[in-house]
Amino acid sequence: MIPLLKRLLILIILSGISSAQELKSSLQRAFDSINPLDAYTYCKKIASAEFEGRLTGSEGYEKAARWAADKFNEWGLKPIDDEHGYLQHYNAPFSSIHDASMQMILPSGDTLNLVTGDDFLPMGYCDNGSNKAHLVFAGWGISAPHLDYDDYELLNVKDKYVLCFRGTPDTKNASFQFYDEHRTRMKTAFEKGALGLFYIYPKVIANPNGDHIEGFMPAIISEKIADKIFSEKNFNAADLRKKLTANKTPVSFGLQSSVRFSVNADYYPDAAGYNIAGYIEGSDPELKNDCVVIGGHFDHCGVIAGITFPGANDNGSGSAVVMEIDETYSKLTEPPKRSVLFVLFGGEEKGLRGSSYFADNFPGQSAQDQRAAERSLDGEDGRQDYESAASSAALE
């Protein structure tokens, strides 16, 4: 693993340089400084309990951001802002979910006491409250009559909890993409009178990507629990999903089962998030006005109901790689011709909030033309993604 990481770092920094070429003397010191153990150490620090899962807006995230800013300063990067230094501030509302409980009451009268983190987990923006109500199943949770599709058409969800899958009836129809966004799905259920919406996932995961809605309590439940609920209809979750996918028509119904769901949470609408950014100014009088941006998202999902999500892979590892590249560039004996800006973004888990703010408020002193390379090792389906528009020429 560690030797592979070194090759990866070398590939990013020296991409486009063929093995037949000799390394320029001005690059040798920086090249020799690459130590895969450094990236491992940074990742371990980023994912440590000290930073409490790095939920953007939280105290743990701010501590992590200030630690990273100190490293940028140690390596001699120039801050992007004379007043605020390496930290680019933006509004980042968040919820702190202290604890939660959920019981399913089946038609037989049996009560299932669900295990937090295994059987269910509140969404990261769940409101504080406690309710007992019946359940309804609403397919994909989509209401789009203009697309001739409405999972809610024959349902009364007022004062009930909605169960649904994540996805769309037609993955090839881009018009459904808007309705597959968490914010759209939650708003739809809320406006139809639901108390909350429960996603059915194979396994429970943490997810803070959404907006706090007063009085609305969303969560995720496991397929194992959904199977127990659907047993009254002689269905299981896998069969229902297959039916929805194959028929591309709504499958919705009420249930006799009910749920008691309680959450103790606080909402902080005025919290601050931070992008961490510093740059090395280019040496060429004209080309320094070009800027290569190398970045990755720094945040994760925080602490939900007493469970810490450290985010080592998503995206502590990617952030650590960016920091190792950052440190390597700082050891160049000659600055690159173009300016290089290093950014650790916040708010990715909340829907690209930090990177969107950065793009809309690009530091004026750093660039006119930007080329970007971002390192991210996350993905809900376990994929590892790397996208780069930076060439070796741009890095010189």
C-alpha cells in the first residue's frame, strides 16, 4: 500500500514525464522528499478522534481546518487572504444529533428495538422530536406528474413516515435526476404532510447531505429491517426494488406497521465552514497569472447519535495526498512557472457547498485562468475517483 502511494504521488506531480527523461535538477530535492509515511501520518491525524469526524460547521471541523492551515504555514505557502489567512469562511448550518431511538411495532404486536448504526441512523440534518406513526411505502419517493410518474398519487402520507428507495424509475432519463436529490425528496415528503422519510439501504450509512426542516425527521433503515416490515405484504426489499426497476411504474401502499422514532438534536443555522487554501506564486512574469488548483474535500460526516464517522478513506486519504503534494512543492528549489493553489474543501458531504463557494469566490490574487486537479478516494458505491485537468507543462 505505501509503495503504491509513493508512485501515485510521483505520478501526479510529474505526470507526462516519460521514464526515458532525466529528472530536472530543480525537481530532485522535491522528488527525494516524497515520503509515503508522511501521507499516512496526515491521514491518521485527519481521521483522529480529536477532529470528531470533521462535519462542516462543527467544532471538530474547525479544529481540523486550523491544524491544516498551520501545516500550510509551516510549508511556506502564501495565504489566500491577508485578513483571514488560509481559511476561506462561508455559512455552514449543521445539526448535532446527540442520541436517537427507533422501535418498529409490527401488525402482530411484536416490537423491534432497532440498534443505532446497525438497523437505523438519523440523517445528519434530522430535527429534534419524538413521534409514533404508521408507515407507508412510496417507491422511489418521487412526485413528478409532468414526467407521468408519481409515487404519491394514491397515498395519504399526512402524519405518517414514508419508506422509499434511493433511485429513479428510469436511470436513462436525465429529467429524473433532480428528483433523486436528497433535498428534493425530503421537501416533497414534507410538503405532502409526512413526519419524516426513511431511506431503505442495504446497510446503514451516515449522510449529512440535506437541509434541516423544522418538524421533519428523516433516517436510513437497513434492508434487514425493511424485510420485517414488508413481510405483512409477503414482499422483501430486494423484490420490491426489482419490481420498481423492471416495471418503471409506481408501487406504493400503506402498511399496518408503525414506528416510534425519537431524536435529541440541536440545530446551528449560523455555523461557519472553511475551505483551507494557500498558494505558491509562479516564477514567470506572465504565466504566474495562470493558476493550477490541486485540491480534495476535507470534511466527513461527524458524530451522529454517539457514533463517530472518522472518514479516513472519505476523504482523509485524498486530503493527505493533497497535503503531501503541497509539502513536496514547497521543497522545489525553483518555483513553478505558473502559480499553484492548494485547497482542502469543506462542505462536500453537504452537497459541494465548500467547492461551490470557492468557485464563486475565487481568490483574485491567485489566478485568472485556472486548471484543476482534485483527489478524492470516496464514493457511495466504493469507487475511487481521480480527475485532473493539469498537465506536466502546467506544473512547471
